[in-house]
Amino acid sequence: MKNLVITLAFSLLAAGSTQAADPASPLANTRHEPVTWQQPVEINADLLKGLNPQGFQQHSTSFHLDVRGAELTRGVALQLSGPEAVVMLNRLDSTKALGTSASLLFQGQKSAHVRHVVDAEALKATGWLAGQNLALKLDAQAPAGIYTLQLAKAAADSRWVISVQDRNSPWAMTAKIAKQAVLAGEPVHIEARWQGEKAKLEQVQGFLIAPDGQPAQTLSFKAAGNGRWVADFPAPAANQPGLWDVQILSRGQTEKGELLRDARLAFASARPSARMTGTPLWILNKRQGLLEVQLHVQQAGRYAIHALLAGENGTGLKVEHARWLEPGLQTLRIPVKSEGPLRLLNLRLQDQSRLADLGQMRIEESIENSRY
């Protein structure tokens, strides 16, 4: 099997659909007029759970290899551990049609279990990247073992990516990220582990790709016990909006031999252009309420406060107030109409000009400066 240091070619291919943004590009929202709206909501367990920082995990039975044409001509070994696997081949340095000239061998012979061969035109019709693409699918009776992908007379220095979906394999990698939205400089925590009987994860590597599609850094994973491998790093800052892409490559041993697995995660990292300060003030007098929030603004822009208020018998209210703010200490006074008692549960700050979440403030059950 190939060493996991397989260059960043796959990373660049996967991120290729993201166009680079100009750091000096105009703000996404420059409206100056204030807007306030409110909406009744049901306060339930799902809504309250959504207030907590959300993580994400991916369960993967796929892997990718970056190879040269000379290797494809000789044949590239692929360890497959489940039936109905799909093998895709894509050339990185040409868009000339490939046709169906690739073959998949098993034990030195052309496999009789290849049931579907899809060429570039069919793949393009389904939205796959244009160019020299080919997909081969094994049937439900295909045995586990080492298959060889071979392409006759491939240009020796041509660059290719092999994508394998070993989707019915009993062994998979689970990768998860603790938070999907952070501020620049805050810690990012990622875990990877293998699932499946007698699976031993032996090596993990990661790459961080910036929102403009450029490689940003290599991530160092370390064994952390109980089969877990972890990587911790400070969230970087970008000059353009978009998600940071984390690509994780792993290698491990199973009873079927050495297997590869990879996964992709993403997170948003925002520059702290403003932050909430002090203690919010919530006053309710009969049916008219007033919410007062203090902000320390570092960059001019349009900012929004999202407030969640809870009433009686599971009722509640969502309130949003957005306006343009200049740098400095700012106080937002937000009027709220109410049909009954309300208490403040949560505040969230958003930079609408830069399309960034800037954090939230959870409020205690009892607020000294609230009155009904």
C-alpha cells in the first residue's frame, strides 16, 4: 500500500470548485437602516439542544490515491473488503475523454465481477467533474481481496486520482470535529477512529485547506488511547468568507489486510469583528419589552443580534435586530412586543457584512435585571 504522504493533489482536486476570493472584495451586506422582527416559537428539547455548539462527524469507507500514469500502466493495487465497491479514475492534467479503457484485475485476471463501467460523458451528465473520468462497479458477489486497477499506455508523467468507495466494507473511519463554527485563534479539536472488528488504526495524517482552495497546513495527529487519534490546532483567520476544509487520511490493519480510509470535515473560522460585553438588560412592562445589549465593535459593518425568549407552557419568541455599526462601544436597544411573561434564554451575534457567526451568550434562568 502507498504511504499516506501522497501529496496534496487530491486536496486540490476536491477543493477545486471553490474559487479564490479577493481579500479586498466588498462586504456582503452594507445596508445601514435598522430592521427588527420577531416570531413565536415552541420551546422544546430540539430547540434548546441547537443552542449548544454543534459538532459534526463523518463515517467513511472511502479512500483516494494520487498516482502517475506509469503506475497505472503497471497496475495499482487496491485492497477492497466488501462487495459492490466503486472505483473511479480521474486525470488531473487533461480534459481529453478517457473512454472505457481501464480494467480491474483480481488474482492476475480481469475480474468477472465488474458489472458497470461508466465513462466520462455519463459521469458529466450526473454532475461529476468534466475530463478523463471513469467509474467501475463490482457486483454483490465480488470477493474481498487485492484488485489491480490498470490503464494501458497512460502517459508516464500524467497525474491521476483514484477514488474508491468500499461502501459495504465492515471497516470504516469515523472522523469528528467538536465545533463547526469558531473564532480565529480558538482551539479546533478533531478525532479519528476506526470502526469494525479487529481493526487497528496505525497512521493518520491531515491537511487543512483554506476557503480559497489553497493548502494551508499539515495537521499532526497523535494516538490518544482507546483507538482514538486526535489533532488540535488554533483556528486560522481568512480574508475571504467560506469554510475551511479538513481532509484526513488513515491507514490501518484488519483481518483482510491493510486498508486505507479518508474523510472530510469543515468548519467556519471568523475574525472577531465584534463581541458582546457586559450583562444584557431585559425589561418587560405589561406587553412591551426592551432588550439592551452592549457590543464592542472592531470593524464597521452590519451586525445582527438574535435573541431567544421563553414564555409560559413551552411558548417562546425569537427576536432579531440588525443594523450598521461603527467601531467602538455600542448599545443596542431592541423593542419587543409580548402577550405575556418572557425570560431571556440566549443571545447570538452575527456579522452580516462578513457572513460570520461571532458567538453566543447563554443566560441563566434568573436574570436580576429582568422584571415581569
